[in-house]
Amino acid sequence: MKEKTVIKAIEKLEPDLIDLQNILTGIPALAPESGGEGELEKARALENWLVEKGLKNIEFFNSPDPRVKSGVRPNMVVTINGKNTDRNLWIISHLDVVPPGDSSLWDSDPWKAEVKHGKIYGRGTEDNQQGLVSSVGTVLGFFTAGIEPAINIRLVFAADEEVGSAHGIQYLLENTALFKNKDDLIIIPDGGDPEGRTIEVAEKNLLWLKITVKGKQSHGSRPDLGCNSRLAGSYLALKLHDLEKIFDKTDSLFEPPYSTFEPTKIEANVPNVNTIPGEETFYMDMRILPEYSLEMVRKEVENIKAETEERYKVKIIITEEQAVESPATPKDSPVIGILSGAVKTVKNVEAYPVGIGGGTVGSYLRKKGFSPVVWSTLDDMAHQPNEYCLVENMMNDSKILALVALRG
């Protein structure tokens, strides 16, 4: 009876939740690394909207950041108490988004939500506003229905997820006492599949490298007088890519089931064709199966660096842009069973655990001994032009999260 009542209450909230998507999409919450001023304006707009709906148990945990005008990166926590106040269902989403990229690839203004054919278009509507708004719908469903969840529901709207979470979940874990009970249920609606079948329980270890190769600039006709950093960098990138032949084990939990070592971004070197570059900077994105430690990979990188320096007579500087490794959430963790049952009730599909190559805030929680899962129902439009959120997915996910709170 309670489950049906809460689900009906959530269904009535659809216009309100679409309205919230409209408001949030219109406020670019970009990190300073992406040329933005952070998430505070968006967080305040969300707070005002929630207060208008009657939710007042709202706390801010601001991380200092002098790079933005406000001086802070906001982390919001909204709480609705349950019958068992000693246990929590944490639903963690993030406020920040990525830049829209080439505007010519968009069919509409990326900073103005457009609802069409059951989809809400705009930057951030899926990543991660779908999860954020779904979690809001869950809490409002209980609030408007006048029903108490079995356990506390605590919504976290975190900062800084897109560029490393130093001011988001990492700040909360290191500077607050929010997360205490290792038996709490933790769901991160920031990844999934179109049917809502996959429950992410493990992530590949992540290593992002910034690599600067220093040679000697010369005229294009006189390579004998220079030292070509482009040539050395190309060799180095290929050798690092070949690390997949060293770290060659496979694990069917992941897709792809092997470790990947990909050269990605490259910074501009010289502006003209007939100059041999004396310096080059490029980046590597490495996603490594958890059975290999990052220390093992670092040792191989150092060997390849030394060989390249010797071969091409260059100096190579390697710094780590991001390095994350964490254990997996146990497959018998209670949150998996409860969530799977809720998915079955609402969507009539069987959910199952998987691993991913992408990084989420779940890795930081796992390192601290918690057992989060990453789950939602989405078309995986994150970071793409014409990003959209399916309204049906947003609403169904809200119902599923509500059932977890009732069964927790």
C-alpha cells in the first residue's frame, strides 16, 4: 500500500521535475578548469526550489576554492528522516557539468532545456541532472504523500565531479563526519544503461598522465641541428599504448574486458609546418583492471620514459593529472539485492552487477570502506552534443529509488 501511494505521488510530480530540469539547465555550472565559476549559483537555485516545495532540512558543506569568484565550491545535503534513524540511503549526484563543445553540433541552445518527444535536451540534462532530479522526486514523493521511509534518505549534490572531485566527494570524506555507517545504502545515479539492468560495483583503476617532451627546436630543413620532440613524443605514446600487452589479463565483469592505455589530448607546439618542435605536451588516459596496482603501471612507465630519453636525447617530464584505485563493492552487498528487487518491481527486468572503465565518485567511497553502487536508466548521452534525458527514465528511476528507501 505504501509503495503504491509513494509511486502515485511521484507520478504527479512530473511537471515539477521537468520544471526543475529547465531551471538547472539554464545555469552553467562549469569548473574553473573549464572556464567557469563553479556550482554555487546552481546550488542556490536548487535550494530555493526545494524550500518552495517545503523541504527545509538542507545543509551546505562548502569547499574553499580561490579560483572562483564566490571562493567556494558547494556541496548540498538534503535529509528526510525515516523510521530507522540509524541507517541512511545516500543518493549522490553532482551539480557540475562539462562545456557544450562545438555549438554548431547542437540543434538547440545547450543552456536552455527543450522538451520534445519525451526527451529533455540540454547540457547536463542527463549527466547528472537526471540522477539529481530523480533523487529529488523520490524525497518529494514521500513528503507529498505524507509517508515515512524505512530509513533516512540523504541526498548529496556534490561539486567538482567532472574534474576529479577534490572539492566534492573527496572534500566531504576528508573534512566532514557525514559518512560514518559502513552499513548505509549508497546509490550513485551517474551511470547505467537504457534498460536499467546494470549495477556498477567496480571500476578500473584510473591514471591520467600529462607528458612534456623537451627537445630542441630547429628549421624543418635542418633536423640535424634540432631534437624533434614530436618524433620522441609519438614513439613514447606508442610504447605507452603497448602497455596493454604487458597488463594483458581480462575480466568479463568489464567492457572492454581488458586494460586500456590511450593517448588523448595534445597541446599546440609550433604554429608553422617548417619548424621542428622543441617541446610537446600530450596526455594519456589509462584504465587498468583492478588486479593491477597503479604502482605496477608507474614502474613500467618509468622504464619506457628512460628508454625514450636515451633513444631520442630528450628530457621527459611526467605528472599525474588524476590517479584513482579502489576495491570493488562485494557482490553480496545488501544494496545490490534491494536495488535489484526495486528494478524488477518497476521495470520488470533483471538487474545484475558489472564493472566499468569510467570513473565515478564511487571509487573514493570504496577506498574508505563503503559499498556504493552506481546505477540509473539512461541512454548514455553524457558529454555529447544534443544531450538529453528521457522523462520516462527520470520518473521510473525516482520510483525505484523510493522503493529502495521503503525496503531498506
